[in-house]
Amino acid sequence: MPRRATKRGAERTTLDRDCDVLICGASFAGLAVARELAGTGAQVLVIDRYEIGERQTSACGIPTAWLDAMGLRESLQQTFGELVTHTPRATVRYDLPWTFSTFDYRTLCELLAEQGSFEFETATVAGRSAGAVRTDRGEIRAQLIVDALGWRRVLGTGTPIQPPDALLSRGLEVHPHGTGTDMEIWIDRSYVPAGYGWSFPAAGELRIGVGSFDPRFHVREPTERLALDVGSETVRYQGNWIPHALRDATEDGVFYAGDSAGHCLPLTAEGIRTAMYFGIACGRELREVVSGSQTREQALHRYHAFSASHARPFRWMLRVQRLVPRLAPGLLTGSLRTIERSKRFIDWSFGHYLNIAHPDFVTHASRPVPARMPGLAAVR
Ligand SMILES: Cc1cc2nc3c(=O)[nH]c(=O)nc-3n(C[C@H](O)[C@H](O)[C@H](O)COP(=O)(O)OP(=O)(O)OC[C@H]3O[C@@H](n4cnc5c(N)ncnc54)[C@H](O)[C@@H]3O)c2cc1C
């Protein structure tokens, strides 16, 4: 259970202290790292600019098996066995080999936080100097520092990643009240030339949005149009940039997990389970440092190698992301229809897709398999 010491407004006090592990970012990646450090006795501090679960960062869709593996089923809202895809010419239904579910963000974050054992403070991270993180409330020093702050990679040493020039997609959604039974996506250039639209029902709410792989393309108008086209209101907006390229998972002594390391999958923009997956991998390495079984440098090396060993599927998905918008609409619809008729192909492809970050990893007690240190240049 996290011990909260949140300070707001006049109660906001200076935060100038040391800890063993400092986790910046209390969403999927950061809370997954913290979970793995429970019971180690390490002094773990998690910081975020908001309260835990306060600001939803996604449509909150995830393979159901991940909720079960993480003990987060209580947050589940709706489950789907099919993926329904609309193109301007047809609608196809894929009978999936595993189910996908929507969940409640706040509930999931709170459940995940309960699995950890850490102190929590609200503070906005501004940057870093040797061994310390600068926040709006002061400086925090730690031997082990994790950046789970999302796409901005706030603690990075290079030039800050800046849209629209960076390898980022952009996504925006509205959350009207409404019900539905299908998890639907639209591959339709009248909404977005490169990208897709979606509607995810979530127990009385619909999460309707548009994501563009081209960061220069503005998604507000098409998001509103899609919502109106399906008879919904355009209320309660939520949007963000989404990285679509793997980045180095360690840099200058800092561990990066989730969007800060580009762990969101290209093409589908699915980044929740991967944030938790790499967060767990990171946490397991930190655990070994805390117990004295390895040095911080060994942990940096192993975690970097583990993340980079996933470069191949990320690279493939990025290729498909670039290919799909180039297909002639007739060919695209024809291909989707052919796939619909081949359950074997659907099972095979979605099986591989799940394997990129499989839920079994959660219960797999051992640490990630050591790998050689591959370079990441080829991923970009
Ligand atoms: C519109 C949209 C819909 C999406 N839908 C899905 C989906 O259905 N399924 C899916 O798998 N993925 C989805 N994604 C992608 C997914 O949201 C991300 O990949 C995922 O949230 C990454 O998790 P994370 O923990 O790395 O970062 P985040 O969830 O972005 O969390 C970062 C945390 O850091 C905090 N923070 C940021 N900057 C600072 C700072 N300077 N100081 C202090 N705290 C800070 C934030 O408050 C936040 O709590 C969607 C993305 C968008 C934009």
C-alpha cells in the first residue's frame, strides 16, 4: 500500500530528500515498477504531478488476460471476443483467439498501487542533475531513478523529443455516456489519412477517438465527426502524443519504462500492457540491486538489453503501420475480408501479437533472459 503525503495548494511543502528508488510517473509503467519492489525493504518514492489515477491517459483497452495476471480484474468494465473493423466499403468481424477488455483507469491504478509498498508525493518533474531529480517542490536524490513519465522522456539527456517532428502519433478521444457491445475500429481515410478511429464501450461510457500516425495531422475535427456519425456527444476530451518507435531503455544511469522508452506498440498504439511488461522487467532488475545480487550498472545493462531484444516485432509493426495507409482502399478491404475468412490466420497473427508482451511474464518469477546488447539504431 502506498503511503500518501500529497500536498496541494497552501499545504504544498518543500520536497528535498533522499530515497533508495525514485520512480517518476504513477501510471501503468511506474506503478508496475513499484509493484516489483514490494517487500524488498527499499525506500521507494513514487512521484507524479497528479494523484494516482486522477488523469486517465488512454481508452483503457487491454487483453483481458493481463488484468487477470496482474490481479486487476476488479477494474474490468467490458469484454470483447471480436474486433469489428469498418472501411468505407465493408465491415469485417474477427473472432479473436483471446479477449480484449476495457477497464476503469482510476480503479486499476489504485489496485496496482496497493500491490506496491512505497511513499507517494505529487510533484512535477522538471529535469535532472547528477543523481538527483529536480521537481517543482525541490530536489530528490536516489541511487536508482526511473523515468515512467510518458512520451516526453523528461529525464532524457538529449534534445527533448518534440512533436510534430518526432516519431510520434497523436490521439484524441471523447467519452460520452452510451452503451455498445462491439469493440470497433475505422480504417477510413475520410477520418484520418494514416491511422484509425475507434469506439470502445466501457460500461455506460463510450471512448470514441481518432489516432493519426502522422503527427502533423490534427485529429480534433475527425474525432468529433466520428462521434457525431455514431450518434454520440462530443464531451470529456482526452488526448496525447503516442510514441511509435522504441528508444534506449537506459541512458546516463536512468531507467526508462513505458512511453518514455517508446514501449507503445506501433500500428495499434497499444501501450498499456507493454508499459506494465517493461515496468515489471525494470522492477525485477532493480530488485536485484536492492538485494545486493547485482550492481546498478549490471541492472542498467540487463534491462537495456532486454528492452532492445524486442526491437524486431516493434520494427515489423512500424513497417505495417507505414504500409497500411499506402494500400489502395479496394485492396485493403479485400485483404481484411480474406483474413476474416481464415480463422487460422487470425489465431496465428493475434497469437504472435500477444506474445510480444505475454501475460505469462507477470507470473514468471525469474528475471528477464539476459541478452546481448544490441544497438537500437536500426529501429528508428
Ligand atoms: C487517446 C489515446 C488512447 C489510447 N488508448 C489506448 C488503449 O486503449 N490501450 C492501450 O494499450 N494503449 C492506449 N493508448 C496508449 C497508452 O495510453 C500509453 O501507451 C500508456 O499510457 C503508456 O503508459 P506510461 O505509464 O508509460 O505513461 P502514461 O500513462 O502517459 O503516464 C505518465 C505519467 O507521468 C505523469 N507525468 C508526466 N509528466 C510529468 C511531469 N513532468 N512531472 C510529474 N509527472 C508527470 C503523468 O501524470 C502520468 O501519470 C492510448 C493513447 C492515447 C493518446
